[in-house]
Amino acid sequence: MKTIKRVSSHYDFRRLMNPRAKKGEAYKPTDVEHMANIITHGGCIPLSVLAMLWMLYISQTRLQFVIALVYGWALIALFSVSCTFHSLAFCGKFQRLKNFFHIADRAVIYIFIASSYSPWLTLRDFSGIEDEMMWLIWIMAVIGIVYSYTFHEKYKILEIILYLIIGVCPAAVAFMMREPSGIYELFLGGLSFITGVVFFKSDGVIPFAHAIWHLFVLVGTMFHFYAINLYLLGQEVDEIMMTK
């Protein structure tokens, strides 16, 4: 403990981050934070490509193949758009392109959330409400995308609330699955995302807060990817087909 205090007394960790952004403005990371943001999601791009190829490989039915494509592309888009935005922000050029990818970076989160629910609502039986829930989640995603484009950086708390609503509220129907396997992994993945939101809103408070948020996203996707592969893909007959 004394060693930690001694080190902290000789080095001010606040130098690793900038002050918090003002209302209606975006946070400006330090150079080291920029690099951490780029690396933490840039390194996930090839992994997400391999993940999609693996899901396509093990898919046994047409529905499974389509779901593997939808979820796989959403996974690739999540990490690719994030890495592109942070790279443009770091170089300090192409401001219009950077602003476009900043909006896209926020908007693609809604797409990814909806895509994460889609495999379960497509391949599992939810006592007959899976179609309605699928429509609801994707409509919510579209509303979120429109919000990101219209009110970018204006109402940050509302943005977080929207993420939590679309990410958490539909999860209640998971307990309506006739086959409950996978709920444990879904819960752990969701818990990782929600915990990461604390760091998502801590730029200027915690050094490398956004990069830490990226790591929580990675852990959450790993739990969900594992569950999708273990419980949904690779079956010769989809559960939803067996109940209709």
C-alpha cells in the first residue's frame, strides 16, 4: 500500500486524461487514450471476422445461416466503426468524415443490441411472442439510430437511458423461453455491458475509461458468442421449427 502511494505521489495519473467534456461537446482523449481506444477495438476486427466465418461453418439450417450472417456482420461493424472513428479522431484530419463515424459509432450500438437478441428470438420458442418482440427490438433500434443522428452529443444522459432500455428491458422475455439453456451466459454478457456503461460515462474521471468500456464490450460479446454457438447453432433442426 505504501509502495502504491509512493508511486502515485511521483506520478500524476491525471496527466493521462483530459478534463471532462462540457455540455453538448465530445470528450477529447489524450494521445495515449486515443491509442488505447484504437487498439482495444481494432484488435477485435479480425477476431470478429473469424467468429462470423465459424458461425457460418457450423450452421446446419438456412435460418441458422441467416442469423450467423446478421449477428456476424453486426459484430464486425461494431468493432470496425469504433476503430475507424477513433483512428480518425486521433489523426485530427477529415473532420466531416470523423463526425460521420462518431454518429455511426453510437448508432451501430443499437444495431448490435438488436442483432444480439435476434438469434434467440429467431431460433428459440418464446411461447408465441418471439415475432412481436423481434419487431419491437428492431423498431427501438431504428429510433435509437434516428436519435443519434438528430441529437448527437446534446442529451448524453438520455442516450444512456435509451441504450439501457433497448438492452435491458427486452431481456425480461428470456424467462419465457421454453428451453432455458443459455440464460446464464446471456445474463453474464448483459452484466458486462451494463458494468461497462459506468466507464463509458467516466471520460475525464478515470484514465482510459473509454478503452476499459471497450474491454467490457469484448467480454460481453464473448459470453454471447459462446452461448449462440453452444445452444443455437449446429443443430440439425431449429427449436422454433419443432414447436410449430
